[in-house]
Amino acid sequence: MTKQANLEKVTAQIKQSCEKSNRQQADVTLVAVTKTIDVAGITELYDLGIRHFGENRADVFLDKTRELADKDDICWHYIGSLQTRKVKDVLPEIDYLHSLDRSSLAKEIEKRATKPIKCFLQVNISGEESKHGFSKEEALSFLQEADFNFIEIIGLMTMAPITNSDKELHHVFHELKQLQQEIHALQLKNVPCTELSMGMTNDYGIAITEGATFIRVGRALVSDDNMEV
Ligand SMILES: *Cc1c(COP(=O)(O)O)cnc(C)c1O
């Protein structure tokens, strides 16, 4: 499949999931995860109209943002675990950080930032040990004790477990939404928490029906073969 065909398929799925859940398509931002493709591939997606791109490794992210600097309407999303020592370099290039996954990272961002930084707090809903992020309880206590000057917690992010169970996926995404609403209601300083970053190639349709406002889609968009996704 070409990237254009991929995009058409993903867009149709987004539309269908929005209709199913009475949501507006405009309320769901598609972030193309381009960690497995090069600048030429990103440019192809750009030419098809995509403006939101996600990367997960600091060095590659910096190379790509530098090479694509002339396309200044690109919105860059950093979605991977971010090492503290890389914060200083990548921060100026990040439009959205989806992976605020520990308090030491928040501390470093507050120290280095010179402008507001839109962040998603990463929450490990499924409780899998391999996954990064705050537990629900940790997320609540961390945000209640925080006093951000630069970090703006615009929402929550999670990675669903790899499973064939739609029921389990619905449950994980629903839990994230519940927590988002709970935190939003607290009206904490710099914590509007209105957004939900959830849903990847395997599960973005379900994530949308559960309220995702940002979906992070890689394989379904970037693959050039006939991989069934
Ligand atoms: C790779 C990645 C994605 C995209 O995953 P696909 O299955 O390729 O859609 C989304 N979010 C994060 C954090 C990732 O690392």
C-alpha cells in the first residue's frame, strides 16, 4: 500500500469510530509516528497533509527536526521515554511531550524550560512492569503536590497492553478517561488536563470511542507493504 492509501484507510477508520461514538473528527488529532522511517518518508506524509509527527529517540528526533526545519508548520510530538540528560537539547524543539513519566523528568524540565511546555502525564493503567509511567495513585498525588511554572499538563497518556481482547482495551482507555476527568475537576495550577493521548495502530479505533483526542499511529501509516493492520 502507498502512504496515501494508508492515510485514506486510517482516516476512514477515524471517521467511523467518531460516528459510532458521536464525536467530531476535528476533536481527534492524528499524530503520525515516524520513528521507523526517514526524512523522505516524513516528507511524503507531509505532502499528503499531515502536520503532526511523533518521534521517540532524542538523537533521531533532533536530526529530523533539524533536517525539516524549513517546514515550520510541523508540530513535533515527543512520545518516547526521555532521558534527563537529553532534556536541555530536545526541549526547544518539542511542541508536545507525551511521555512525562516520572517526577525527576518534571524537575529537569522545570529547570531547563524557557517557555511553557505542553505535556501529557504518562500513566501506566495496565500495571505492566515493562511500561513506564505513574500509577493512578501516583499521578494524583504527584499533580496535587506539584507547582509547575513551565509544565502545562494538558492531559494524560497511556500505552495499552498488547492484547486481542477488545474488552480489556476498552477498560484501559476508559480508566484513563475517568482519571483525566477526576484530575481536571481538581482545577490545579497549570493542570487543565482536558486531553487524552491514547490509541496506536492496533487499538486507535477503540481509543477514539473511549474519548482519545490524540492518537499516535505508526505502522498503519508508514508501512509500504500490504501488512494487515
Ligand atoms: C511506536 C509508538 C507508537 C506507534 O505504534 P504503532 O503500533 O506503530 O502504531 C505510539 N506510541 C508510542 C509511545 C510508540 O513508541
